[in-house]
Amino acid sequence: MDRVITRRRLVQVSAAGAGAVMLTPTLLRTALAAPPPLEKKAKYKVGFSQVEMNNPWRTAQTASLQAEAEELGHELVYTDAGGSEAKQISDVDSMIAQQVDLIFLAPRSEKPLAQAVLKAKAAGIPVILLDRDVDHSIAEPGEDYVCFIGSNFVQEGARAAEWLAETMDGKATIIELEGTTGSSPAIDRQKGFRDYLAGTYVPEDNGGMPASVPAGGFPDMQIIASQTGDFARDEGRQVFETLYQANPTANAVYAHNDEMALGAIAALEAAGKVPGQDVIIVSVDGSRDALQAIIDGKLGATVECNPRFGPKAFETMEQYANGEEIPEMIINPDRFFDATNAEEFIDEAY
């Protein structure tokens, strides 16, 4: 059963206001048993710390938050960290100084941004994490921040592995293009993919999907090279070029997002290869460009990771202000796109 928190479960602390900001993280964790409360009011001043805006997924996520804030009449203090952990930490500091009511945070990586969560808590500002989590040994959901809203990244990796294993009849030499080093999507998408192929994936721990894992896994599905492309198309292209030149026998690619997969497609075409025939590619996100690549026969499949967080994020904020129970993790359901349905759904893709 998921642990839940409400405003009524908050431990009352007599030292409030500016003095609370001076608490060390260790003292803070013991002094406050739950995130700061959120006063119920008609309109809020809300911070949204975006990690970067280097791909369509991020653009769609930002647009969703901005549109929902405008529709509800809330003031949104928006920042773009440009892929810099230091800048994102500074952005959170700025939001704290501006005394926003709540912060939506899409953390670049798990450990450094966990400290930013603790700083917001010390300042009496609740935080809701969007699409990426932080290190739970530093900051815990339901105690240091309200909750995480996003996808089951481990499941995404396993679904990609399941499709690739079926498509390749259980035998492939794979190049893996990893996401941003230290980020929860990169860590978990790699884990789900590798655990499934190794036969150690546990469906019941991940929403029951994929439903089963063959005993012994797929010993002939070998990852022969793996390197970060930082979730970016051009960097993914450059990294794939290097890895493919060093491993010309590779006949499959697993990319942690569509942008890197599209970069790999461009690199293959530049090398005179036919993506979708010479090399089979699977990725994660479900972007319009990826669905078009599936329709064109260049990309095999993509696991959806829905970027439209606005409605759920602001709904959760309102529920928290109302004192309702909030699950520590709110998982978005994700679809799967391949040649059987890409054309059906491309018009609604971002």
C-alpha cells in the first residue's frame, strides 16, 4: 500500500519562518515529518524549474504547464536551467527568494537536486517533482517533497526490451544510447531494459507490465556498447557514429529517448545503411517525429512517455492544498507505438 500524506499529518514546529531555513538537512529531516503545508487560496504563485529545452518533449511539457497555469489564473515563475545542475539549483534558490507558494521541479539529476528539494522544504515551500525523481537516500517523497508525478521508467525499458527480443527472435548485438548521466530516466530505463533481457525483471513491482519474463532471459541479446547521448539528437548522432564505427556488427539500437534514436537514424543513413533493415531501433517518448519514422519504416517502435503534465500537476497541487491524501508516486499510463498503430496516433503526438 502506498504511503500517503496530508496537511493534517504535518508535525507542528514552533521554530518557523526565517529560523527554519537555518536547519541542516539532518535536523530538518527529524524536525519536519512531512512537506510544508500549502495554504488554500484561489490563486497561487507557482515556480516551475525546467531542466532544459533541447528537445520536443521538454517543449511540450513546458507548454502544458504554462497553458494550465494561464487557464487557472495562477502566476507561473518559469526558469530553464539549460541542462546545468548548478543553474537549476540557483533557479530553485531564486524561487525560494521570490517566496513562491509551491515549486514544480524537473530535476536534471538525482543527487544534487535532492539538496535543492531540502532547501525549499527548509524555507517552508512544498515541492512536487515532475518526470524525474531525486535520490531517496537524501530526500524522500511524503517527507521532504509532496510526490513524484511521471512515468514508470523501469517499465519503459522493459517494454522496449520485450519488443526488441521478439522482433530479433532473441538474438541481437545492441548499441545502447543512454540518457543524461545520473538522471532517473537514464538509470531506470537502462535497468528495465537490461533486467528484462537478463530474465531478472519483476513485473509485479512495475505495474505488471510486461506480464512475463522468460526464465533465463535472452542470453543471445548482447549489449556490445553503451554511452550517453544526453537525450539530444545531435549528440546521439555523434555518439552512435563513434560506437557503430567501433562495432560494425551491431544490428540493433536501444535509445533512451526518440531524439537520440532519430540521431542514430541520421548516422546510419549517412553511412549508407538502411535503418529498419540493417539495424533495428527501439526508443522511448512517442514524439511526432518518432511516429513518422515508424510509418517510414526507419524506427521499429517507441514506448510513450507522456509530456503533458499541466493538468495532473495543478490538480495534485489543489488536492494537497485541500488536505487530501496524495500518493508518493503518481504514475502516468504510457502507450506503445509500432507499425500497427503509429499512423492512427500521429495526429495527437507532440
